[in-house]
Amino acid sequence: MGLVSGILTLPFAPVRGVVWLGNVLREQAEHQLYDPNVIRRQIEEIEEARAEGRIGEEEAARQEEELLGRLFRPSGAGGSTTAGAGD
């Protein structure tokens, strides 16, 4: 039966490949979006931009707030989380 099912589902192989690729891309995007090291580097870049006067205090605070929101996102959003983020 394995040979028959393999032959019958062969036309769907490209679809399975696209779905697999989509999952890999999603996982990589989530990793880049929620990785604590990436977020820390982005916060450091914001601090440098603020110190050099390229962005204002309000814009820097807004961007840092967004990054910290990603860092302390609720459980189930992927990756590791930190408990007590609502403190």
C-alpha cells in the first residue's frame, strides 16, 4: 500500500514542498523577530542613535517599548519567554 499511496500523492509533492518552505521561513522570521540577542543589539543601536542625535527621546522610547514588547511577549508566541512580563 505504501507504493500505491506514494504514487497517488506524488502530484502533491510540490505543494508539500511549498508548505515546508513556508514553515521554515516562518520559523526563521520568528527567530529574528524574538531572539533576545537580536533585540539587545537593536536596543544598543537605538541608544547610539539617541546619543548621536539621529532620533529624539520620544522616538527612541517608542522603539525601545516595541522591542521590549517583543522580548516579553506572552507564552505561545514562539521561542522562550520570561515570566512576569506584566510587572
